[in-house]
Amino acid sequence: MSSLIRDTVDDVRTVARGWRWGRRSMVPRSAEPFVPPAEQTIFPTDWSRTPVANAVRDVVQKAGLEPLLRSQVRTQVEGLDVLDRVEGPVIFVANHASHLDTPLILLSLPDAWRRRTAVAAAADYFFDTWWRAVGSAMVFNTFPIDRRGGRMATTPGDVLDDGWSLVIFPEGTRSPDGWMQRFQLGAAWLAVQHGVPVVPIAHRGTYAAMPRGRNWPVPGRRLLTIRFGEPLVAGPDESARDFAPRLRQAVATLLDEDRTTWWEARRRAAQGETPDPGGPQVARWRRVWEQTASPTGDETRRRPRAWRR
């Protein structure tokens, strides 16, 4: 009897799988014509760059965000004088190790530059919900970039053409262990296509203060250092693929300079001996452990004043 019931159930399931329930097509899925999914335009952020939004953001950043950041970390900024020798818009490119990177960069800029700087942010992270999208666009002047190749309401080129400088993290995402990853071509391509200079930025200490996985800085007011480098301009025949390694090398040289001295870093750069910012090829725990040490600030304080920039 049990085998009869089992066979009956199997027969019913076989008939059900082949039955045209509702209006199901008789054509197999593999034979249906391909229809590309509809592209969706997501999260327009033009409103965040209007004069009213800019004025509100200025108050939020200076009266709210900056005191909050200073209460949690200490900062040391070098090289801002390079901005006196360049006119905007520019593309700021930096290593990316923590959610502290964006506020550190924006609040280190002179007010005139900060008020005309937008930040490229991952659409699948910062723009996945309306409240996160509105908050990040309002506080940090972010606009979405789709790491999966979708269609955006605003492109980085549009923002550049409107006269805004951009902050771009060419690694595409935060480093999992604090060491710098491979640079993607987006920032270099924008610089080549739009003919704008690139200002390299290197910072240290953000991973130690707030590594990936934390939602708040660790106690103790860790030191964060940030250094701005000389602007780079792509050559007339230089492609984005050739320009991108120069950007990564500039950031690597700044990291070396921040750890040692300007002279030592330049000498190593001239000899092609700049330490790899990707870090040593050792066990993951050792890579993470080394990056959990914050800069002490002693490196900069012991330099001759003529070498400080």
C-alpha cells in the first residue's frame, strides 16, 4: 500500500511540473528571447550641491562633525600648501582603510576647497536605503557610483564639469587589513578624459582607529596623519592605464614620507626602492597586527623644519 501511495504522489508531481498553471508559456526558458533587465536610475543627488544644501552642510560639518571627530581622534595635517599652486576642480585620490577616511580628508581641506568638493561613494553600500543615502549626501556631499556597472543618475564626469572637485578612493573599497590594494582605473580615466590634475593623498592611522567591522573609533584618541602631495597631470599621450600606476606610486611615496622623512622618501623613489604599500607577503594576522599600531607623530616632529611640508 505504501509503495502505491508513493507512486501516486510521484505521478501527481510529474503532471504538476508539466501542467500549464495559469498562463505559463509553453516555450522553454532556454528558447525564450533574451530581454536585458531594465536599467534603473538611482538616487539623484543634485539637490545636495545646491547653495542651500551647501550652506546647511557647512554648518553640520564645522559645528557638528568636526568637534565629534576631534573628540575621538587627534589629527596631523601636512602638505596643504600644494593647493595654493593648483586651481580646481581637481581629483583627490587616497588610500582607503576606514570609514574615518572621508571625514578626515574633508575636514583637513581649507574651507574654500571643502565647500566645493564631492565624494564618490559605493551605491550598494551608502545608497542602499533612503535614510543612508540622504544622510551621506547631506553630510559628506556624496554621490553614488555603481561598482556593478549600473546606470547612475549622476556621473563623476557631470560633477567635475559643474566645477566640483572629487574625492575618489581608487581601491574601490576599504582595505581588509589596512594595507593598500590595487588601484582601479576610474580616477585615472576621469583625469585623462577631463584634463584635470590629480592631488594624491596618503593617510595613516585610520585603520588602527576604526578598522573594518567597527562602527565607532576605538577609545584613546588615536593619532591620524594625512599628507597632500604635488598635483599630477596626465601627459598628452598618456592613457589611463599608464597614468594609474603613477597615482599609486605617488600615494606610496607619501606614505613612505610620512613614516620617515621627505629626503629619505624622495631618495628611495628616485632609486625605485619605495616600500610596497601593499605590505609584506606574510600571514594575514601579522599584516593586521602591524597596521593596528597608530602613528606616533615622532617622525614628523624630529624632522628639520625645512623638510616639513
